[in-house]
Amino acid sequence: MGAREVEDALLKRCAAVAREANLVATDQREANVFRLAAMVVQSRFPHEATRLMVASERYFATHPAEQLASVEVIRRGWVANLPRLRDRLSRELQLR
């Protein structure tokens, strides 16, 4: 799977978690991306941001050493940049 396909799949997973309560991140990458996603969409989508943050926090409750700084998430290529994450996820969430 190429970088675009990976990004698209991760954005769709973010949108699904943002829409449905009681989901949890399945790995370190998801947990860190969900946390960033929650921060960047919080002002426009507060309920969805809360769900993303809770899903991230549930993962980190059992894997605290896996939480990374935002810059490290970007450095690892899990997110291209924060404005792109915000814009793409906002579009996904508007498609409800």
C-alpha cells in the first residue's frame, strides 16, 4: 500500500472513531494520530474530537510509553502536516 492509501485509510479510521463512542486505538500509530486529530478539529467538531481523544487515552492508559510528541508523529510520517490533517478530516466529518 502506498503512502496515499495509508493516509486515506487512517483518515477513514479517524472519521469512524470520531463518529462512534467507545472505540479504542488499535496501535501506537492510531493512538498518536487520534490525539493529534482531536486537537486540530476540536474547535469545529468538539464532540468528535472528544471521541478521538478518549480512544487515544484508552490506548495510552495501557501503553503510556508509546505516546509521542506531535513533532515526532510528523517526523515518522504518520501525518504529513497538521493543516492537511485538519482539512482532510474536517471534510470526512462533514460527509456524515
